[in-house]
Amino acid sequence: MAFNFDEDINRRHSDSSKWNKFDPQVLPMWVADTDFRSPPCVTEALSQRIAHGVFGYGRAPDELAHAFIAWCEHHYGWQVKAEWLVFLPGIVSALNLSVRAFCDAQQGTLAPTPIYPPFRKAAKLAGRSQISVPLRPQAGRDVLDLNAVEAQMTGRERLLMLCNPHNPGGTVYRREELEAQLAFARRHDLIVCSDEIHCDLVLEPGCQHIPFATLSEDAAQRSITLMSPSKTFNIAGLGASVAVIPNPELRQRFMAAREGIVPSADVLAIVAAEAAWREGDAWLQAQLAYLRTNRDRLVEAVNALPGLHMNSPEATYLAWIDASGLEVENPTTFFRRAGLGFSPGEDFGDAQYVRINFGSTAATLEEAIGRLERAVRR
């Protein structure tokens, strides 16, 4: 079956937070949802469920767990057990639950920087401390430098928060890099919360996502792995995610923190997630080929412009652009005046960067590149 990722779908008059954030003169390329129609298997499953006409309280069925387990086995060789799974309405709530479940008021967290903003907010909202672990450039990739924070640690740290593939920047961690992260966690007796929401979106040939929990039994027993079909299949607005927690004690603490605060995924989210995991692979492969072309076009265009630089993301549809060479006070404001709505780098931890979502039609990307070129050269 052919899938049309060039289809121009007008989202300005929908309920899209992405397209309604700016005035119509600004092209929105910020928040991490794509402009692609979700897979036919998802829309067909939703249509059938809607035709049923009753939308009472739902419960994640065994079939949803089986679909996710089969997906992990097929794509990652990971043999997940159903009792390990906690279904949730989103990854952000899981990040916040992890901080509150595994750190008391005197304990702290470690998280990479730059990083997806909810990592930073989760510690702040819970009143927990957080040590920022820097990313260092290494052969065209940004990798976590855990050695840089050894001297800052007090012994009260309890939770290491990881993001793989990394957002922003798209680094896919290699096995030896993950093993170093595990060794660090073991050395400091840390629980690891690994956000792997972009794991299905690996673009670089030869790269492979390795779930942290698959490294060893020790890794599995000290980890919470967060996954979701939301970014993969553009169904983030439905809200279906899963925490994989093999350790029963950690799982119980996580579920206790969730009680009365974070609800289950709703009935439509359950239907969409199951359909995506069961039948969405062909659509995903077509999307990856399209995103790879978009990525390569953007890398070429950005790196040809004075004052800008980007590494080629190994995964995700999110480009991390170093705009420090422009020598403007605020790159986000500079680009917005040029009609480009990018994510502010300061939200991730570096105000001289912007994040660009290239999960768009090729035509939209070309329009954005044109505006980018005119702004920089002017």
C-alpha cells in the first residue's frame, strides 16, 4: 500500500496546539507532532470503535499488552512480560511520577542537558534537586558525559533520567555508551528512568535502538522504561503510553504515586495504540524513508548557511540547530520575525539553539528553508 506523506492537510482551523500557537504568518515547526495523517489501520479501528457509540470508563485490555509485547519482541528482541506494564495517558506524567515515587524530599535526580523540558520541570515541580549532566560533541554526535558530574554528587541522588534517542539532537546511544550509563547507575545505586518515546524513529542506516532494560538483569531491575506509539504514529493527542517496570517493588511504588492523580488511557487511545502496534509497521517504514529525505535536505540547507550548524539527527524528526554564530540576542525571536515558529532552545537548556520539527510535508519544509535562508542572509 502506498502512503501519501505529501498530502497537504489544513490544521489551522482544527484544535491543533501546534498550528494555533502563532498568527497565520508564522510557520509552526515546534512541538513534536507531525503533519502526517495517522496510519489507515488507526483511523479504521477508531471509526469502528466510534460506531459502537458508547464511551464509558475503559480498561486497558489484554490485547493491548499483547500487541505491545509483540512489537518489542519484533523490533528490539525484548521479551517483555504483561505484568511489567503500566499503561498511562502520557510520558510526561510518567516522568513526574518517577521523580515523586523514587526520590524523597532529601533525595535528588540527574538529567541530561540540553533535554526535553519536562525532565527539568519534573524535579522542580516535586521540589527535588537535579544535577545537569552535560552532553559533549563526539564525531558529529552529542553524547552524555557522566564523568563530568562525579564531583558534584553528594550521595543523596536517587534517580538517573535518560532519554534515548535523545531529544533534542537525535543521538541513538550505542551499546557501549549504554553500558557506561548502567555502570554509573550501579556505582551510585541509582534507579534509571529511560524515556524511549522516539525509539521507533531511528533514521540513520546501521543505527539500532537498544532498550536500556535489555542490557542485563541488573539494568532491568533498576529501570523504568517509557514508551509510546504517540510520536511514531502521530497520535499524541489521544494519549496512550506505557511504563515497563520489571522490578515489582519499583512498580508498586510507581503505581502508588499514580493513585488518584493520573488516570488510565481512555478508550479511544487504547484502540488507536493497539491498532498501531499490530498493523502499523508498513506505514512506519514508509514514514521513516520520508523523514530521512527531509532530514538530509534540512542538514544540507542549514549547514550551508553562515552562523548556523546542526548535526544530522540519528533519530526523531527534531533538528537541534546551533544559532550562536548569528550573534543575535535571541535566535527564537529572530526566526519568529522571519515567519518561523521554532522551539526555544532556552526551554531545553541552551538559549543559543532552536529546535526545528521537520515532520512535515516536503513542500512545507521547503517553505521553511526558504524563509530560513532569507532571514540569515539578510
